[in-house]
Amino acid sequence: MEALIEKLSIILHPYKDVVGQFAIIITVLQLLTPALLINEIRKAKSTKGFSIIPFIGGGIISIMFVVFGQMLNDPVTVKVNLIGVILSVVYISLFYMYTPLNDKFNVWLRVGVAGAFSAVMVAYTKYEDPELVEHRFGLIVTLLLYALIASPMAELGEIMRKKSTEGLPFSIIFMGFAVGLTWLVYGVILNSLFMVMQNLVAVLLSGFQLGLFVVYPSKSTVSEKKKN
């Protein structure tokens, strides 16, 4: 595996700057993708049927990557994810605005838990052994990223029962796949096994979810049969 990555790195290295710039652009576009979901909520004038998890999860991941970017002394990672933090605050605020009154407490509760978790993670980086913190925190960020990408699969049983992908955020899943694939190529160019494996798993998780849209329609066939 390492030998293959090394060979591909040599072949693709002349395209490093182009791929790097594209990775930044597509990552920013990914951060803007949830706006499409917010627009659907705006049209429905309610968050019923929509989950706040993608927005909260995106905020947590952005905060974690800001901290990780500071560890790596990488201003690009820090700047891109600061944008992610700001956008997440906007998305969560709009989600709250359209949340029915009886569900608003649950939104506050989840945001509070997410905020507390983020604070604990940031505090951890201040007290961990400086020689170990970068690697360990990198693993934590990677696991959180996987959890966020895989979160729509929590509804897999319901999707199979209804034979419908209705409610799955296609735009977010698709952009996650595209971003993962781009950073996978960039990881190959950098000859970074860690980055390659991190994004390879992300691509596989997103790809599986995209496959569900091929197998099942976006509307429930069960509900349609009942109507007929």
C-alpha cells in the first residue's frame, strides 16, 4: 500500500498546487451545501422531518479542525474551518427559528451538549503531552468525521422499511463524497498514508449512502401504496 502511494505520489506531484487549490474550493462549497437544506426547511416553514445533527456535527468538526490546523501550523486549514464554524452558527440559528415551539428545548439541549463536548476537546489539547497530542487529537478528529459522515445511516432500517431515501440530505452526502475524493488524491500526492486512509474511509461511507439513492427513490413507496 505504502509503495503504491509513493509511486502515485511521484506521478501526480506536478499537479500538487492545482489539486490543493481545488480541494480548498470544493471544501468551501461543501460548507455552503447545508444552505440548500435550510432552504428546504424555509419552504416547509418547519424543521419537521429534518435533523439538526448534520449542522451541529459540522460545527463540531469545524472547531476540531481549527484546533488541529493550529497544531499543524497550517493557516489554510484554520481559515477554511473558521468559515465552517461561522456558517454552522448561522445554520443552527435558522434551524432553531423554524423549529416548532415544543421542540425548541431539544435544539438547545443538543447545542449545549455539542458546546460542552467541544470545550472538553479543546481543553484536552492544552493538557495532553505535547509530543502525543497531535497524533491522538488527529485520531479523535478522524473518528468524529467518520461518525458525522455515517450519521445518516442511523436511519438505514427506516429507509429499507419504507424503500425510500426521503429525508436523507443528498446534497450534503454528495459533497462529502466529492470532498473526500479530492483530499484522497491530495493525500496521495503528499505521500501521506494517514490522509489517504482517512479520506478513503470517508469516500467509502459516502459512496455507500449515495448508492442508497440509486436503489431507493426519494419518496416513500409505502405511503404511495396506502394512498392508492
